[in-house]
Amino acid sequence: MQISMPALLSQLLLGLVNGSFYAILSLGLAVIFGLLNVINFAHGALFMMGAVLTWMAMNYFEINYWVMLVAAPLIVGVFGVVIERLLLRWIYKLDHLYGLLLTLGLTLLIEGFFRSIYGVSGLAYDVPDALSGAFNLGFMILPKYRAWVVVASLIVCFATWYAIEKTRLGAYLRAGTENPRLVEAFGINVPLMITLTYGFGVALAAFAGVLAAPVIQISPLMGQNLIIIVFAVVVIGGMGSIMGAILTGLGLGVIEGLTKVFYPEASSTVVFLIMMLVLLVRPAGLFGNEK
Amino acid sequence: MKKIALISYGILLLALIAAPFLGFYPVFVMKVMCFALFACAFNLLLGYTGLLSFGHAAFLGGSAYVTGHVLKVWGLTPELGLIAGTLFGAALGLVFGWLAIRRQGIYFSMITLALAQMVYFVALQAKFTGGEDGLQSVPRGRLFGLIDLQSDLTMYYVALAIVVAAFLLIARTVHSPFGQVLKGIKENEPRAISLGYDVNRFKLLAFVISAALSGLAGSLKTLVLGFASLSDVHWTASGQVILMTLVGGLGTLSGPLVGSAVVVLLENKIGDFGTFLARVTGVNWFSTLGESVTMVTGLIFVVCVLAFRKGIMGEIIAFMERRGGRSNH
């Protein structure tokens, strides 16, 4: 089999781009699950919402990409806060499965809503001018936008990691994950912390959605397949560690990219196959700390 | 209480036997029965063992393809097609269950969802499933090589017999000592372990039975409708069966029957209902209701989880028990 170096490198980069999305999304899922004990099925729908809002802003109001890079996560974050206050907070005391079912219902509502407006066909979004074109590195052509996606994702992921692991606020958050009642006894407003955590987690999803808008075809169903892959990523990595979620996401994106080069037929299933393998060898996940 | 339940089941059975003569379209009723069987099989796992599988579409859809292949390409008789589909469901269930019970709670759901998605991608790419087109015009053939199933009426009574038999099997399983252990695991897993039960083996067996019967439902669906398509392997089918069980009532025998009828009716008739509402109220927006089945489904999910967790039959049973309790005083 003859594989050219540039083709390999470009698939590798594409894999890193997808891996960045996996990393941001699984990071958000892990943060939310840590404090809320809810697996946020709506994560994919909110990712889609980030992308569609970006498209809407450009098409209806001519608001550019850079504004939406901040505005879309804010809007979706506020939307998340409303969801948490109105719906999610009623189910924390129930079995985990109700959290999954409630957010599944939300997913159907959100996706159904956008589908009733835009149908299922893709919407096109141009790469912003400043990032169009490519660097010629000699051994490969590096599209500027893809490089930007990877860099921006890494910055956001590591900033989140730093905030959670190294700051006082993060310490409260980690303590809240361990023992919310004790933290509350120290005078910290845990319900508020939970609300803001959900808002932050879904804002991350929307941020990924904005980044994805120019590279993935925007459609109301774009989050569906992605969220299931991200679930597999979370099973592989385990949700106990922030860094674990980031590394697993990126790593699986790269593996998926390489599979596209060497055995394209398996590219859509390779993440699931790895999940099966991990379950056999290390059932708790690579970075898992559950029993 | 028990008497009322038995009488209700009797009436339901008589109604189903008489249905084709009461002007009900047999194929539609058969479709509802397939989903009812699917939901009952699913409920055995969720309602009685406490395991939320998010991958049951793989059993329904996978077995539908297998049966379609056996009937259409191999040209075997329908009973062999059904058996092949059921066995496929059981085998796939063994693999899924074996992998998924390694993790608990929410991870279990995510694993089954991911595995089912893998089956979906295989079905999308493999040659024998017909890709986007699915398997079309699958012949019904002759049952045991004797009874021609071409007539909808004959097919109807065969399907009814199969679904009733499967339902009795599920009822028997739930009330057997095995079923009691499953309930015990659902209520308090550590205690079941400390009592010496090999919990994982019980879970796995429940998973396999549930998968096999879901496979039977998928096979029967192919036989009745004459096609197998991607929509049955898609994860939304897994979501649909969860909804049916939830609406009808988790952990009740009759719940999935009621829930599946409600959900299938809703999905088929919501357009008409919307048109009706638009005409009566004069609000034009209602006439678009048919296109937003997804949103209505989502809304029902949200409402059920927040305010109606017992489901229709769960509420009825709770109400009757309360009334029964009062009359004893």
C-alpha cells in the first residue's frame, strides 16, 4: 500500500481537529457529571446550537465569527443556566438514568426545533478571512483554520484544567464533587455552583460548535453522531480526570484520522472497537478511578 | 386486584382477536404488536433489573436484517427466519451484555449506546443490508411450508399467537424465582451480592433474554411489513422503546403494552391531530405538528421524567392499590 506523506499528515491534522472537539466535549461532560451526577445527552444538541447560532448571526445580522466565538458560548451558557434552574434541579435525588432521559428529551426538543426551521440539509459557513489560506511548511500544506482549531481548543482545555486543578474556585468545585453537603456547611453556595457549572459545561460545547462551524457541515443533526462518539471517548477515558478526558479525546481523534488513511472502512467504528478493547483490558477506563 | 388484571388481559386478548373484524387495519395492529413485544422485552431489563440499555435498536434492527436475509436471499420458511433473528438477537445480546456489565449505572447506558452505534455503521456500510435502501420486498412465504402468510388475516393471527406467547414467557420470567432475584438486584445490588447471588450472571442472562425477544420483535416486524431498514438500527429506535416503556410504566407488565400503543399511535396520527386542532382552534401553527414529531416526543420525555415517572399503568395500579387499601379498613 502506497501512502503519501502529505496525505498522511493532512489526515493526522484532520484527526487532531476532530480530537479537539472530542476533548472539549468530553471535558464538559466530565465537569458536569462530576458535580451534577447527570450525563448531559443534550451536549451534542448544544454543540449544534453553537454552530447554528454562529451561522444565524452571520446570515441575518452580519455578525462575524470572532464576535460569535464569545457570544455563542455566552448565549448557550445562559440557556444552560435556565435549563438547570427550570428542569435539571428537580431530578438530582433520583436515579442517574432520569438525568440521561431528561437530557435526551431536551435533545429531541432542541434538534426538532432547529430542524423545523432549517430541515436536515447542511448550511455552509465560510472560514473567516484572517484564517483562510494555508501555511506551506515544505513537507505539507497546513490550512490556517485547522491549525487555529487545534490551538484554540488546546488553550481552552488547558485553561479549564488549570482553573479546576490549580485555583481556589476549582478547589471548591472539586470539593463539591466529593462532598457537596460538607462544602455547603462551610458557607459556599453549592446550588449556585452547580448552576454555573452546568452553564460553563454547555458553554464549552457551544465554543466547540463555533470552532466547528467552518469545518463541519452545519445541520440540526450534526451533534447526534458526535455525542455518541464522545460517550465512547468518556467510557474509554473515564470521567474521573480532566487531563484524562483531554488526552483521550485528542488521542482518539488522531487514531480515527490514521484509520481513515490505512483502512477507511473502519474509520467510523474504530473508536467503538477501542472502547470494546479497553472494557476487556481495563474495565474502569484508562484514567478511571471508580471501583 | 389480581382478578381485575386478569379480566383486563382477557378483554384485551378478545379485542385483539376481534380487531380485524372491527375495522382495524391488521398491518397497523401488527406493527403495534411488534413494538409492544419490543417494549416488553426492554422493560424486562429496565423495569425489572434496573439496567438502562440504550442499545436495543441493534437487536431490533439487526435481527430484522437477519430475518430479511434468511427469507429473501436464502428463501427459507418464515419460522426459520424468526428463529434465526431471535438467535441473532441472543448472540448479539451476549456480546453486548458481556462487555457492558463490566461497568455500572450510567456507563452501562453509554456503552450499550456506543455498541449499537457500531452496529448501525456496520449496517450502513455492509453489502447484505442494502445500505441506505435497506432490504425491500421480503416475501412472507409459507409457515412450516404449509400455511400461506400472504393474506394479512392469516399473518395477523400468527403474529398475535407469537406475541401472546412471548408476553406469557416474559410474565413467567418476571414471576419466577429468577425474576425475583432480578428485582432484588434492582432494589439493592450489594445485598443481593451478600446473599450469595452471582449478580453479573443474572444481569447477563436477563440481558440475553431481553435481547433475544427484541430480536424476535424485529424479525416479526420484517415478516409483517416486508422490509428491514436503517431506521430500526438507528439510536432513535432505542430512544423510542425507552419512551414507550416510560410512558406506559416502568416495571409493570402491562405498561409497555399501553406505552407502545400510545407512542405508535401518536407518531402515526399526530399530523391528523394537528390538522384537527388547527381547524377547531383556528391556530394555523397546529397544522405543522405532524412535521415536529421529534419535538413532541422530546416534550413527552421531559414531562414524564419530571412529573409522571410511574407512567400510565403505574399510576393506575397505584391508584387501585390506594383504593383497595382504603376499602380494607
